[in-house]
Amino acid sequence: MLSCRLSVETRVPGFTLRDLLNLRAQSIVRSHLASRTNPPLRVNGEVVAWCEFEVLGSRLAVRLTELA
């Protein structure tokens, strides 16, 4: 088994720990990421692809749009 850290990051200015704890289903979080900009997908800190967010049922997912 290969263990790795996977992350997708987007800036959310002014977002606090309290905001995180208050998130509920159907919450909307605004970010500085333009709607047409795909955030980078990192594995162990290295960019391996770009992606877009997608809702699948009750889960938030990412769809790969371009490999690095």
C-alpha cells in the first residue's frame, strides 16, 4: 500500500474556525477562486493535476480536468 497526502486548496479570505464548525448541509462558502479557474490537486505537496468541484449525492468531489 502506498500512503500519500492528497489536497485541493482554494483561498477563502476571512473564513474562521467558527465558520468551519458552523458548516451545515447546503452551506455556501465563497472563495477568491474565479468560477472558471480550476484549483490544483496536490499529492504530497506536488501539483499533479487541476480539477473542478462537483457534488455527487451528498458528497463533495473533484473531477480531474488536466494532468500536470
